Amino acid sequence: MADYDVIVIGAGPGGYVAAIRCAQLGLKTACVEGWLGAGGKPALGGTCLNVGCIPSKALLDSSHHYEHISRHAKDHGISVQGVEMNVGVMQKRKDKVVQSLTLGIAGLFKKNKIDWLQGSGKLLGANEVEVNPTTSDGKKQTVRAGHIIIATGSVPARIPPAPVDQKTIVDSTGALAFDAVPGTLGVIGAGVIGLELGSVWRRLGAQVVVLEALDDFLPAADKTIADEAFKTLIKQGLDIRLGAKVTGTQARDGGVTVSYELKGEKQELTVEKLIVAVGRKPNTEGLNAAGVGLKLDARGFIEVDADCRTSLPNVYAIGDVVRGPMLAHKASEEGVAVAELIAGQHPHVNLDIVPWVIYTWPEIAWVGKSEQQLRAEGREIKTGSFPMMASGRAKAMNETGGVVKMIADARTDELLGVHIFAANASELIAEAVLAMNYGGSSEDIALTIHSHPTLAEAMHEAALAVSGRAIHF
Ligand code: FAD
Ligand code: NAD
């Protein structure tokens, strides 16, 4: 006799959303989660709420305020003297934001009658989970369910030349907890985390050098956008060194010296703090995958089919621990879909139109394929671009950097990719995702009335530009 219809392992945006959707569908649900947050207190929300999306954006916003007041307010005729920064207060605000959201998930669990089984989950079979508490007052228990959803997420990847001690050499979690602005900051990896957190600490006054192993900058982004973003970030003061192969690190009084090779030449960089942001890896530690025959792929992700079914009957896996982009909204969508599948519905997640956002400023956002990808596939395409310089609202805001680029099929006009580098690109991209979700064309956006004056008019103009009829450029 099973204790539950569904047991979810992991309460990040994949797991907690799956649990809530299961409960909404009338399934008796438990969620196993062993995360310990501030003060060693158990917390729900996973990477995203505790050490990912949310705390990074809380600091990001604080850093925007600081940069705006200290550097850009004068452009609006506002002079402010004696601007001071208190990193302690910034960090406390961030912690409060995190706490209110993680407590919110606990409240949602209660409301939906989901049992939170505090501890780390280990599979004993396709229907059985052993829960080992991560607090001293918890008790070990074994629970059974008709279905299991694994949502154990990911952890930062490591590289041997830069061992993380969370003091001088840190990963993203350490980089969100600095108690003062480092005078000099090194970042290994010019990916999403490197650029976001590098930008946060640069805005707050650090001199930031980013070492990136690849010769290309943001190869997954459309090249037009990546080139423009690279120029802008360099102008802002991020010193991004491409083709830099890190070979070692050496502790120095009050910092660390990083050795690296650039174009075959040995180089050194001494900084107060070093962030290692070289990607994340799926987290299957402690699950007992080998013991129960749960198949992993060559890179350590749990193997799943298009519906997130694993190699074990009635066991599903979602989010960062399976193939596809490591993004919170992708994890949540899979969580909803698996819950609905278990309840007998026929859901579908379209991984081709998962939007990406990189929270630099201006922001980078895209959905669908890049021009270089489509050309490599031999697709016949047409493109339309609109520079933010020509947007009335962007001018009024003093945010004229960037461009919107749309790519459509040359024959059918179906939208194949939309790429934005602009203020608020994270919000603007939603229109493109909706259009592509409905199989929309550039003409559909061109025929849609956009409010004036808004940044969204740049989407309209880029769509008009696909057929050579942009009005304002
Ligand atoms: P996770 O959020 O990693 O949650 C997994 C949970 O499972 C954890 O709570 C863990 O404790 C638990 N767990 C693991 N093993 C067990 C076990 N055996 N038993 C019980 N529990 C277990 N994505 C975005 O979309 N937008 C962003 O802006 C963004 N910013 C980010 C910023 C940073 C600094 C980082 C690090 C990540 C960011 N991400 C962002 C990525 C995002 O956080 C992840 O894609 C997302 O959290 C994945 O969700 P998940 O539910 O799959 O896993
Ligand atoms: P990433 O894959 O985005 O970037 C890692 C970068 O490090 C790459 O450019 C890679 O070439 C480089 N690199 C790898 N090894 C290196 C080495 N030895 N020396 C120098 N450079 C090296 O990974 P990330 O920035 O760590 O982020 C991990 C994931 O977390 C992201 O891919 C994303 O899925 C998620 N995330 C998303 C957001 C968001 O949605 N805004 C924010 C943060 C994190």
C-alpha cells in the first residue's frame, strides 16, 4: 500500500511546481527536500530561490540603483552628493527577499496539503524512497508512492586549477555573499553567471577581469547581438579576455594570482576575489541511481524521453537534472507537464521556444534559433532589425543601446528566432515567445498595435523591417 500517489524529490522550481500541480489535480503528494538555508534552517525553493535567480536579481537591482544614482542621474539633471553604499544592508535586503519567497513556498505546500518530508531522498526502488533528515531533530523514514518525480537540480561545475574555498575563490553562491566590494575581481567563464555577477560587482565599484576559454563571445546567442553586447560590456569596464586558458591559482596575501595562457603566452592576474563560473552539472549525488538501475547519460544527466520518463517505470525526472536548458522556467514547465501526465492528461513542453535572458544591462534575451544556426542548417531566411537608438521611448529613458532582430522563414514568414539586446529585454521577449508559441509570423507582430511610446514598439518596427517597411528607421 503506497503512502502517496506522488513523491517529488527536490523542491526547486521544477519540484515545488510539480508538487503543487499534482496536489491541484487531486493527487496525494509529498516533497522530499533537504536544503538548509540561512542559519541552518530547512528551506524550500532550491537553487533558484536560495542561491540563484532570486538573490542574484535582488543584488542586481541594488547595483542598478547605485550605478544610476552615482553615474547616470546627472544626465537627467539630478545631482546627488555623498552617495554611499552599504553592502551589509544590500545583503540583508537580498536575504529578506529570499526568505519571504521560500516561506511563501512552505505556505503554498500547506495550502495544497503537500507533505514536506525534510531530508535527503534516496531511491530504494521504482516506488520507494528513503528520507534521511539533514537536521539533527529529524527522523529517518521510508515512504512509498505510485509515482516518483526526481527534481534534484544542478550544482556548480569545478575546474582543478581553481579550487573553490568560498573565501577567496568562490562559486556563484559565494559571489552572492561578499560582505564588501572587492577592489579587484576575477571571473573564470564569460557565460551567464560570469556576465551577470561580474556586472553586479563592477557596478558597485570592483575592477573586473573575465577570463573565457573560448575565442568566441556567447556563441549560443545570435552573433549580431553577441558582438553588440561584447562592445557595450567592454565599454562599461568589464575587461573580457577571450581565449584565456586558466592553468593554476596561487593564494596571495589578501587575494589570489591566476595563471593563464592567452594566444600561447603565459599570463598572470592578481585579484582580491575570484569567481569560478564555468557551468553547472546535474545533481544525482545520494539518489542511488546505480543501485536501482536509473540510467544516466554520458554527461551525468538522468536519461529521459520527450515526456520526462526515466528508465524506471513510473519514475520521471525534470529540470536541471535532465537534458535541455538549465533554466527555472523550463524546470517548472516540465514539472507541470509531468504532473498532468500522471493525472492522465496529454501535456507538451516545447523545448524549441524556451526563452533565454542574460541580465546584463542592457539585457540580452532571445527565443528560437540564431541566424548563424539557421544558415548552418541551410534554411532560407529573412531578417529585420531595429536599433534602440531610433526608439522614442528609449531616447526619453536615456537607454538607447542595443537592437531588436527578428528572423523569419523566407517563404512562409514563420518566426524562427527573435533576439534582443535592450533595456528590459527580459520583458520584451515575452511577446516573441507568445507569437512563436502560436506559430506566428513576423506579419502577425507587424499587424499588432503596440502602445506608444514604449520599448515594445521596437519589436513592432523589427517585425515591419522583416518585410522592409520599418517606419522609424
Ligand atoms: P534546483 O533549483 O537546483 O533544485 C533542486 C533541489 O533538489 C534543491 O533544493 C536540492 O536541495 C534538492 N535535492 C537535491 N538532491 C536531493 C535529494 N537527494 N533529496 C532531496 N532533495 C534533493 N534560471 C533562470 O531561469 N533565470 C535566472 O535568472 C537564473 N539565475 C540564476 C542565477 C544563479 C546564480 C544560478 C546558480 C542559477 C540561475 N538560474 C536561473 C538557473 C536556475 O536556478 C535553475 O535552472 C533552476 O533552479 C533549476 O531548477 P530545478 O528545480 O531543476 O533544480
Ligand atoms: P555557462 O555555461 O553559461 O558559461 C560557462 C562559461 O565558462 C562558458 O562560456 C565556457 O566556455 C566557460 N568556461 C568553461 N570552462 C572554462 C575554463 N576552464 N576557463 C575559462 N572559461 C571556461 O555557465 P554558468 O555561467 O556557470 O551558468 C550555469 C547555468 O546556470 C547557465 O548555463 C544557465 O543555464 C543557468 N543560469 C541562468 C541564468 C539566467 O537565466 N539568467 C543566470 C545564471 C545561471
